[in-house]
Amino acid sequence: MFHFFGNIYKVTITYQVRVNSERNILIFSDLCMDNRKNIVKSEILNDNVIKNDSGYSVKCFICNNYRILKTRENVRRALKYNRNCNSCTRSIIQTGKNLGERCKLSMSLSQKRRYANVEERKKTSYSVKKAMHVPEIRKKHIQALTKSRWLGMSVDLGQIDFINKWNRLGFHFEPNYQIHTENFLCYLDGYDKEKNVVLEYDSLYHSKNNQKQKDLVRQQKIVEILKPKRFWRYNLKSKSIKNVLHFQ
């Protein structure tokens, strides 16, 4: 009988401890929630946060401008982690950060592990290609590329000499002329804006069948955008030039 009541006593103590621990957890979570609310309330009183119909206007710690956050939790996180506004964040990213050698080595190793795995490479490739078919993502991607300083700088061997010969005849071809729409971006080998003439310099790799198909699609889009008076294609392999608009 003693052992029986002893077991009941042990069970009772265990149950009470469990109830007390659960009650303490609830009390602690309530205190944390109150603390979060108090942080937001205090910042509202200090005019660092302004509550309005669209959400909360939170002051940036760098530029002191207000940006809109939808929920109280977003406000709490922005205050806790000193998060900046989007414009300040972009300026920091464009300026760059001085990373330590240990950080650089860690980033390098992680990228090597990622691209050494064939499955990871396929997964990354598929996700990027899938994203490029989403109109809004493709539009933003093209807008970013149009502002890049590094695109449109490479030329085919002999392209510049060929364009200069035509310019000495009275044309004003501009090499690597950029044209773009919301979902299309390309660089023309040469374009005379005054005479509205397009000049494409097809080097040897343009003779491949798959590249010929790509060139035709690209050519049609260029014609739709610029509506040129002439569209000349020079074939380096056959040393011939033709106005493709006469063959459409």
C-alpha cells in the first residue's frame, strides 16, 4: 500500500510540475508579447513610428525617411534589427562591403560545393529558366540589364573594321546599339539612327543551324521594333551581304 500511494504521490508531483511549467511558458510568452507591443507603442510616442490607414510608417535609421510596413510584427522586427529602407539598402549593396578573409573563404567553399553537385546545378538552372517566363520577373530583369555597364562591350573579330568602312562611305553606324522593350533586349552590331539602317555582322558561328533559327527570331523582333528602311546582314563565311527585308 505504501508503494502504491508513493506512486500516486510521484504522479501528482509530476503533473503539478508539468502544469506549472506550461503556466510559466504561457506567462513568459504573454510578457514577451506585451514587451513587443510596448516597444511599438513607445516608438509611436517618439514619432519614430506613425500609425495610419495603410499600416505603419517607420523611420529609416540612415536617411530618416519613412517607409510603409503592413503589420505590427514587421515594425517590431525593423526596430529590433535596425533594418534600413530599400533605397538605403540598395546603396549599401551597390557600394559593397569589406568582407573578411574567413567570410570570403566560407562563401567560396559553399559555392564550390553547390556547383560541384550536378543535381544542384540542374535545380538552379531550372528555377532561373522558370522565373524568366514570368512576365513581371522578366520585365524587372530586362530593366536591370539595360542599366548595366558591362553588356554590349564585346564585339566579333573584324566587326569594328567592317563598320568603319561603311562609315567612311557616309553612314553613321553605331556599334552595339541597344534596343529593348518590356520583354526583349538585344544589341545590334551596327545601327544608323539617321538613315534607320540595321547592319548585322554574322561571324562563323552564325552558320550553325540552331543559331540561324535564333537569328531569325531576333531579326523579326528588331524589324517590329525599329521598322528599318534596310536590314543588311553580312556573312563572313561567304563574304556576301544582303538586305533581308527584300526576302521577307
